[in-house]
Amino acid sequence: MTKAERETTAPPPVLPDLLEPGLKLIFCGTAPSRRSAAEHAYYAHPGNRFWSALHQAGFTRRQLSPKDYRQLLSLGIGLTDLAKHHYGNDRDLPGDAFDRPGLLAKLEQFQPGIIAFTSKQAALAALQRPRVDYGLCGLPLGPSRVYVLPSPSGQARGHWDLQPWRDLAALLGAEIGA
């Protein structure tokens, strides 16, 4: 099967992108968890800190829940993943799960100010670099500035730090409502 044939027969995304032109920020993970895939909602596992981090860092006035994810658009925030057709733990994903060209095309199309990777793994895969640090990255990705965040996943508890999330909110002008 050729690449063109695979692209025309690709399964639908596990979770649809939450994107539109003019977003201030897009959060990008590696792939949805099994729970997120089952519930059709981003960051749905109860052990995931994404929604509480958004609130505690000042992105939202109240804590949203996974089922509220579409409300982020009204705040100028979008969501996507590097692996749109796979779900589960990063270590269980096939080697070709990450679609870097697809992500770059989305950035060109939607032109967000910042793309924030919700893990070093996602940033490393997208930037094709051997190492990244948390915070604002000196390299842009397409038209967007790049920010790397500690993973909110419960499996990454040992590396959790809310401060980079707070720093990103401050960079964007702190609270943007909700």
C-alpha cells in the first residue's frame, strides 16, 4: 500500500482536534490515554492533572472537567495530539504513531502564538531534538513559539511541577477567563 493510499484510508482521529484560526495557545500531547479515548474527552483520566493545572496556573477562573474541553476555544486555547490515530501509554505506541508533518501543517493553517507540549516526550518528537528543557524554547515550530511543560499524567508524578504552567500563564497575560 502506498503512502497516499494509507492517508486516504486512515481511521478517524481518536479525539478530534480543538483548533481554529487565531488561537493564543495550543496544548499538544503525545496521544490520548485509554480513558480519554473511551470518554471522547481530552485528559480524562482522574489521575491526570491537566484540568487542575489550568485552573491553578491561572488559565481559567474555575476548574473545567474533561467533558468541558470544547470551552477552551472561547479562551483562545486549542488542543491536539501528535498521535491522532492511536491511544495509550507512550511506550505502547507504534514507532510511526507521531505525525510531525501533520502537526506542522496545523500550525501553518491555524497560526497559534504558542504551542505548548504537555510533556518532554511530545516536544522531543515534534522538535526532533535529543533534549529539551521546560519553559520557552528558543526554537520556533512553524509560525509558533514553543513551550515545554511537565507532563500532567499521573504516570509522570515524579516529574510534576506546576511552576512552568504558571510561567506560561504569566507569559500569556495570566488569566484569560472561564
